[in-house]
Amino acid sequence: MKLLFFKCNHDHYFRNVSCPYDGWTHSDVPKVEMAFRAGAISKLEDLHALEIDPRLVRQIILIESFEYDSALEGIAFESVVIDGCVRKLGVGD
């Protein structure tokens, strides 16, 4: 399983078209999100073929894990937003 997150200018990580906390987005976010959902992004290098703004590429992380719950365990997020739903992370999550 792969998860892709964008980082806004206030260090929030999110999925979908804009950060729900501050509204930050980039014109290439929808293109990346659609390509990821279609399976066209399997590694970060694939973003170069899509001609994504290099500034946005530096604000994308791609996580691969066998299970959804364990995919976020190794990263110290306070919370993540996936498709508009906030998931707060903490000890034991």
C-alpha cells in the first residue's frame, strides 16, 4: 500500500486538493492526486515525467507499507488529513 501526502506552507500534511487547516494548495496538486489514484505514481521520480512544479515535488512524501495503520507509525505526524478526514496521531495510534 502506498500513501501520498502534500505538505502545505504551515507544515500540515494532507491528501486531496487543499489543506483543510489553512486552505493552502498548488495548481499541480489535482494533477498529482489524480495520477496517484490512477496508479501512475509508484515512486517520486514519476513526478518528473508529469512535469510537476519542482517546488511542489519537494513538498510531497510517498510512504509504502504493507498495512495502512503501520504506514504512519515511523513518522512523527501530529495529525494527517486524508480525503477531508482528520486523523490525530499520538502514542499508541
